[in-house]
Amino acid sequence: MSILKWESFLETKIEGFFNKKFASDLQVVEIEKALRREILLKKKKLQGDIYAPNVYSIYASEVDYQRICSQKTQNQLYEAAVIAVIEQNFMIDGKLSMVLKKDTTLKKGSCHIQSCYTSECVDAESKTSEEPHTLVLERSNFKDSMDLPIEHKFAALTVEQGPDINSYLEIGEKRIHIGRREENEFLLMDVNSSRLHAYISFEKYRHILYDAGSLNGTYVNDQKVTCQRLCFGDEIKIGNTVLLYEVI
């Protein structure tokens, strides 16, 4: 064996030894990055809108799987997927579900994601829960409670201009009512806004702004709207109040 080949042989063996012995743990943030790449890769256009898959199978090594599967992982991955969809101005049709599985062929610190649409993978969808989002865990000794309702937050409204400047509200899946009415989730002191001026609903994993029959109208980026899908950076004008919509 030549010196160069011998050096290459030793380099490969030594690198493999250290990778095996000292490979870093798989972090949830790395799964989130892989999830975003998968969403971009598998997006498809349908009737003028772009959709992301709604069924995801996430594979990790046995060691990483035993360490990361938890309610916290479920929340982080679900929120990361929805935020990525909002940032890219995509939509999701059907229930968003995620199945976390172990793959003995994967090395510690690595992961693999497969995704599909419900219409393409009926079997995968039927194995998930009837909840609007699901993370199926194979580990039998999983103890975290899955019964408590989780309130996910994906975006925020911040008042940039008006009597309520700097007022801030994080929003998720629940309907948000905006105006001077005391029971509104986002209460405004602006006398030029209606008591119930507008509301935001969560449809196909996007925030949709509706005018609620207000006297002065609702505007998004200076355009009067009755119904508008909100995008990152949109400015909403209600009376003399301007709110900024951003992902969090």
C-alpha cells in the first residue's frame, strides 16, 4: 500500500472512529430545519394556492428517538411546521400530523423525514389520532400527558400607530376579535374603530382577517378588504390604528 493510500486509509478509519464515539445528539432545531426543507421540496400548486404536505414521518436513530420523543417535541415540531407554512405563504389542507419513529440504520445525530398529502397516503393518516395535529410515539414508557389542551402560538399583532401603540398579542388557532368591545381578545381604545371591527380566524393553517361590518372599513397594506389571508409583515389599519402581523 502506497503512503498516500495508507494515509487515506488511516484518515477514514480515524474519522469514522471519532464520528462513532463522539457523534453529537440530534437536536430538535435540526429536525425543524429538515422539516422546513421537506415542506419546500414537497409543496404543490393547486387552484392558484401553494400547499404543503400534511402528513410527516420523522425518523431518528434509536438513541436519539429515546431521548427526544416528548410532548415538548410535539409542540415544537408542530409550531415549526405551521410557522414555516406562514412564512412561505403556503397552506395545509386536512389535519397536520407527525409520526416520530426510530430507524436503526440511522446514525446518532441524523434524521430523515418523509411527507405526503392525505390523498396520497391514506394509511399513514388513518394511523394517526383524530386530533387536528398528532405526534405518534412508539415508546411504550412515554409518560407525558397528552390530554391537556395545548395553546399554540404562531404569530403576533403589534400596534405600530394609534392610541394603543406597542400593544401586543400573540395569536394561534383561536379566533381573535378586534375592536372597542371589552370582551374582544384585542381591545382597542381607538374611537374610530367599531366595537367589533374585525376578527381573525385560523383556516388551513393560516390566519384569515375578516371585516366585521365596521363603519370605517378594514385595510391591509392600504387596500380595503372584507377577507384577507395575512402574510408576514402585513400592516392592518383599523380606524387610526395600524397593527403589524409577524410570525414569532
